[in-house]
Amino acid sequence: MQRYALFINCNDCCMRNRVTGLWACVFTFVLSASCVVAQSPTKKQYQEVAEKEFVNKNYYGALLYFDEVLSFDSTDTEVIFRSAEAARNFNAYTVAANRYKKVVDHPEASEYPTAVYWLANMNQMSGKYQDAQTFYEMYLSEYSGTDTLLTAKAKKQLESVRYAINTVERPIANLLVEKMSEDVNTPASEVAGFIRGNDFFFSSMNYQEGRPPQTPARQISKLLVKKGKKTATLIEGPLSESDSLISNAALSPDGNTIYFTICTYINDSEIRCDLYSGDYSGLGEILNPVKLPAPLNMPGTTSTHPHLAIDKVTGREMLYFVSDRPGGNGGFDIWYCLKDATYGFSEPVNIQSINTPENEITPYYSSTEDALYFSSDGRIGMGGYDVYKTLKINEIFTKVTTEGYPVNGSYHDIYYTQSANGEWAYLSSNREGALKHDSYFEACCYDIFKLNVVRIKLDLKVLTFDRQTGLPLKQSIITLIDKETGEIVTKLDIDELNQRKINLATDRDYIIVAEREYYDPDTLPFTTTGIFQSGTVSKELFLSRGKLILDVYSYGRPGDFPLNATTIVVKNMDDPSAKPLVITNPISNSSRFFIDRGLNYTISASKEGFTPNSVYLDTKRFGRSERISQDIYLNRLQLQDLLPITLYFDNNMPDLGSQSLATKSRYSDLVNQYVGRKEEYKRKFIGPLKPADKETAKTDYDNFFYKDVEGGFDQFKKFATSLLGELKSGKKVELVLKGYASPRAKSEYNYALGQRRIGSIKEFQDKSGINVNLYLV
């Protein structure tokens, strides 16, 4: 006498079957009747039974029987492939991967192109991302286009694998994930856990039909509650003895109404679910259960995963749920409707912005964050179902963001909920560490995990720079804007920003605007999405000085006639290193320049036969004007018009402390060194002044160095150039050079210093190219 193998009928409803209400693995244990056989079953008989069980979606039974077939011939590629398919559908990822690998390595592998895809997928589900990447790339290289649907999926999953490889290197810091105790979790599946006060509610598949319509009894789910530290118990009531699958509890905000799902078998392996509600008593009972009316439930479709929240605008209850009804984006979608005390529930609305052609399930709304959490297998993620979040802003669900690793892993992560204070979260997962219903094939099931939610703290630091010079800019105004709402989060100047922190929210898009007087604003968008560790977000903005159009018109005197072909030089007096702007317009007396706002300039004009001229331009007085004009007049050349010329020297220069009457120093070097000490003199002499006098003194110093020191030297160079022209033409000119020194020193020292200063002028003439010494008598 022989007893056949143990059958396990796994309704892979959460992940595979669209009519099952996305429950976790539903197991029905079936032990075949003993029978007397004359001989052992043949390979063909085992294979026929295996295929029958596969068609009936009894993947565990199929897997067992395929193993019996392989005991006859372990090299049969077709049977290895079919057993891999059964293992995959049974969520035995490691077993499936090993068997797909045997197929891929076989000489006949080209006859099984999908084996490469599923080998990649099983490695992905097992967290072996590098191997998954290799095989997805192999599939796309060798079999792209063979199956249009799998090709598209392979491209998406390859992107997910690359994302996962990067994400596991940036886990959420200090996030504690722990499996709940065994008075909640069993070798069967436990899901849909949430906490209300001290009570923890969840659903468990650790039950069998009490009055089975067929033999043997099938696994069913029931609702439980764990009050405080007490042992979890069934939620009692008229339904507690039902042979239906009761799961997915959700409480109304006032705690008086409980919503849940009742699912029924429609055949040996598939189920269909509807939404129900009932009165919930503080004693842990469901009373007066009633099926919710259409259109929440729709014949021939599944409605499941209820969750209640309060709509902030209307103050009414909002019911989120999941359904595969027509009108969605594909697969299971998330829907919602409002509940009215008089008229009941409104027409369900599909949340189009978050649903994909695949599946979105297990919605949970956090009123503290105004965020909807859900799980999806239709987005870029770690593998399987991942937990995602979308913020609700101005009654609109915004972009969808992932909850990161290790909230999400390579396995399925579903039923995410939070405690009232947001410090703890719960999710159901079949990840490593979950209790397994089948230890041999390492398959199934879902356990409930508790997460210590780490609140990410992000601070904003903003630095502003002059784009032209690269130097830091003070007195900048920083405006932080929420990109989704357009609202100004804060507006501070740079000094205030350094004194206090700006706190940023996670998963938000922002815009920073930096402004400063005389500069064009700079704008920088950035996001906190994908940041899973606390820290400082630093952003740098570069402001360009606002450009002014400067039109310079040159005229000759006497007569004030337009003077064409005049060379115009515009020099930035605030940045000595800036290259002067030079234009000579041969056909007009106008020259156009583009200059920076808020700076000081000198405008010099020169033309042969005319006395050069310069004007000082302070652009600050023009405010936000877009265009300014400046007239400049040149007199016909008369040497005496350029006289007298006063040149300035730094104290005791040149040749500090010398008694010599001669020097090798050049005045051009001396004046540059003198101007270089401008800020030093300003600090020394302005510092002791009263605040009211400091700004006036600062302007006086600036004017002295710009107009007197540098201006006198510029005038001298113009004079020397004109003088050289006069001498070359044969004219005779008599010059008087005088050198002065401070009366505080002795007359002998002052005389020598004056002679050295005259000498520095002659040295300048000798080495500058403007050499009038050749003509001196």
C-alpha cells in the first residue's frame, strides 16, 4: 500500500491572482486518500498530476510532483523549467532561481527565453541585485522583442535593480526593524496590523473552515486584537464562527465603526472580496455586520483594504479602498469616497495620479503628515511590492516618493501604518526573518514587523557668491518657496540665515531665490526627496551684477561738435583687476557699453589733437534704470589746459629713510603701492570716528584715491603724451617740477626726499615709453 504526497494548495492571492483581494498566501492542506496500487506511479503519471495541480494553481503540489518526475530524470530541461515556474508562483525564490539557472545553462536554453527573465527576477526578489542586473541585461541583449510585455518589464526591472543597488548603500540611519512577537506572528500569514490606543488589530490566516463544504478544510482568515500586553484574541461577534475569510480591519476615527473585508472562495484556489462594516464595542466585538452598498462593492470585482480618515476640507469621513473594478489604470487601484451622515457614501473616485497599470494596494492616510502611504509593484523600487508615499497639498495628491531602505527590501512590503504620534510604524512582509510555512522550499509567509520611525531632520544652509569674482556676497536676501504650493516658507537675509536654522520637510520640492541690490536674482530648485539621513542641505547661488546699458557721447570744444573716432575707456574702480572696456567708433561719436550695477567707474576719452578728459560715474544713483547716458567733452589740445598737475606720494616714499638725492624707483610703481594701502588707511583713520561720520569719511577717502591720486597720475600721463607731441613738432616748452615733503622732518631730509620724488617722475618717463628726457635741455 502506498500513500501519495501531501498537497498544499497555495492561493498566491496577494501577489498573483487579481480576484483574491490581494491577501497573503492562502494555504489549503489536502492529504490524498490512501489507495492500493499494484505498482509505483510512472514518470508520466507524476507529470500529469503535476501539470494538473499547476493548472489548478496548487503550486506547492505541482512542485512536489515535479520533484518526483525529476527523480526519474534530473536532466529533463522541460520539467526543470516547469518546476521553476511552480516554485516562482509559490514564492520559493531561491528554489526557482536555482532551477531557472539550470535551464539557462543548458544547451537548449534558447528554447526557454523567459527563463532568463525569471532568473533575473528571482535574484532581484532575493536581494541579489548584481546577479539580477546581469541576467536582465542578458535577456534584453539576447531576447529583446521576443515578448513585448516581458521586454518592457525587463527594462523597468533593470532600472529598479540599479536603483536598489544605489539605495542599499544609503539606508535610513538608525532605523530599527523588528518582527513582532509570536503571540502575533505564526507560520501562517499575519497582515494588516495597526494600533489604536493600546489595542493592536491584525488579521491572521492561522484558521481553518469549521464546516468545510469539501474535504479537507481550507485555510481562512480572522480578525484579532491584542489589548496591551495581553494575548491576542479573536474579535467576537456573529462573524467569528463564519467560514469566510475575514480580514483587513479599519476603525472609524471615533472608534465606533469597524470596516473590514469578507472574502469567499469562488473555486478551489481563488477568492473574491467585498467591503463590510459593523458596530465595534469596547469589549472587542463586531455587531450588526452589513455589506456596504453599491457602488463601493461591484458584482464580479473585488473591493478590499479599507482605511478611514477625516477629510480636512469637509470634515467628513473619507474611505480609501482597493478595487480591480473597471475605470482604473489597470490591476488593483486605490479609490476613495466621502461619507455623508444623511446620504451615505459618494461615488468612488480613482486616484489617477498615483495608480499605475500594475497594482496599488493597502492605503493608509497619515493625518499628521497629510500623506497617503500605499504599496505598489508598478514603480521603480527594491523589488516586489514597495511602500510609497504621496503628500496631499491643496486637496491634490502630489508626486509619489519611496520610503527607502530598509522599510522596503527585495521582498514584498505591504500594509504600512503608523502610530498616532508617528514614532512607530507597522508593515507586513515576507522578507528574510519572517516565519516560513514551508521550510523545505523556504516559501511564504507574511509576518508583521514594527519599525522605529526615525524622523529626518534637515537644515538649510545657503551661500551666495558674485558670479564674476567668485567672492562671497553679504546682504543677500534669501526666499525659500514650496514649489508645490507656491507659498513662501521663509524670507531671511544671509546674516539671519547664519544665526538660525531653516528646517526643511522631507519629500518636498523647494525653490530658493537669492536677491541683492544691483544684482540680478538667482533661482535654484532642489528637492529633499531621497534624503534618508538627518543633516544640513547646503546650496550655493551665484548672482550676476545687473547689467546697465551705458551710452557715451563725445564732443569737441569749442563749439560742442560731435567728435567721431574718440577712444572711450570705461574702467571699473571697485575691481582694479577688471579689464577696462575700450571702444573707438570711427563713424560716430557714440559708444555703447554693458556695465555692472552698483559699481563706480571712470570714463576716459582721448583723441589726437584734443586734450583727454575723464568723468567719474557712480551707478548706484541710477537705481534700477536699464539705460544711462554720459556726455564727455574734449578741448582742442592746449598743454596749459592740463596744468597744474599734482602727484601724490605715500609717506616718506620713495626709498623710505634714505638721504640720497637720486632714486631708481618709478612713480608708476609708487602710485600703485599707495593705492593698494587705501583700505588700510580707511580702517586706521575711520575706525575712531562716530558712526554718523564714518560714511562721509569713507566717501572722502574713496574720492581722494580715485580722483586725486589716480586721477592726478592719469592727467600726468595725458600731459606727457601731449608734451611729447609738441616737442616732436619742434616747439620749445619750459617746465617747472617741484617736489614737496612733510614739514615735520628736517629740511635736509625733506630736500633729499623732494629730489627723489622728482627723480621717480623722470624714471617713469625713461621706462614707460613716454620719454621726454631726450628733448630736455
